[in-house]
Amino acid sequence: MIIDINCDLGEGFGNYPMPNDTILFDYISSANIACGFHAGDPAVMERSVRLAHEKGVAIGAHPGLADLQGFGRREMRISAKEAYQITIYQIGALYGFVKAAGAKLSHVKPHGALYNMAANDKQLAEALAQAVYDFDPHLTFYALSGSEMITAASRLGLKTASEVFADRTYQNDGTLTPRSHKNALIHNQEQSINQVLRMINQQEVESAEGKVVKLKADTICIHGDGPKAVEFAKLIHERLVNTGIEIKPTT
């Protein structure tokens, strides 16, 4: 069995990169690199791309809403056309550094509120998928399993990676519990690992309300900005490998 482990990285600024980033590259197979709208800047983008390339980690663009203060996690009223434009813009920004490094851009994963909005909004989902397709139809679109984004991308013929989350709880409809809810995050590492193993092996997750929700797990997202991010990344990597699961990019 094969699974991809992805992580959102490059979310620091200038001479202040995220402290865990360099170490996390050793435990993941794909990196989603911030493109400057919700986090990141040219210095961090260049450094992150080169690190990923050196470590053999698949490089993805991580476009978000233009909201540095809110880290792209606050919903904004944008049109489908605007969603298309900001996605194209941010992919292009990261691609410049990818090309300069002699590397390859493999995928695109929307960030934060943009991701959550498009999971349920058909028009936004279609705009994001179209932006990825128009930039390069050979890219893989990372999106929430069972979401409108997966449907939109599949309709265009884009390769998709259905994403599940190690440290987030789910609602009965398969969406993520909003971060505004106190039970949105899973802090217990064993609980997170057990959830991941169930999602991989049984293609299901238990919602916060106790309902069994079916899903597809191509790639697991772990977050790199928590106090125990490196410890958890190392632990989940070891546990998956020890249970016979191979970790490699989807592309």
C-alpha cells in the first residue's frame, strides 16, 4: 500500500522561516509551499523550493486568500473570477523559483479558507480547478476527499489527490470541523495516528458526532506549525512504514 504525506511549508518571512521546515522535509513526500498571499515571500519561497528539490520532495503551490494578518484562514467574499486570477498568479510566482532551481512543479493545493470555501462552493471549486488546468493540465490537484473541488477537477480531466487530515476532526458530511470550534484539532498523537490508519486501511473516518464517514485517502496532510510538529511527523512516518505502508508522492 502507498500513501503520500504532504505538509504546508514555506509560511515564514524573509530571514524568519518557520523553524520546523528544514527538519520536516525528512518525513514527508510532498510539500505545499506558500506563494506570498497568506504567508511566505520571495526569500522563503526560493529557500523552500531548493530544500524540497534537494530532499527529493514533490513541490506544490499553496495559493491562498490575500490575508497575511489572518493567515488566510478568514473567509472573504470573492468571485469565481477572482479566485481563478489569484490562483493563476500565485502558481506562477512559485513556478518561477521552481524553474530557476531546475526542479518540477507537481501539484497545487489551495490553502485555508479558500480551500474550505471551495470544498462546498461549486463555482469556486470550478474556478480553482480551471486555473490549475489552464496553467498546466499535467499538475495534480490536491483537495478534500469527496469535495466539490475533486468533482470539478475530475470533470476537467485533472489528476486529483483526495486529501485527508491527520490532526483535524470531521463533520457528518465529510467536511472538516471549523477551526472556530473547540474540537477542531486533535491534540493526542495516538488518536491522530489511529485516525490516519483507519482512513488509509478502511477508507473511512469517525466524525466528531460519532458517524462513520466514507472517504478516499490518497494523501495525508500534517501541519508543520504546531509545537510538536516535528515529533509527530517523525512518529507518523515511522508508524506507517512499520505497518508496511510505503510513503511516496502521488505524482
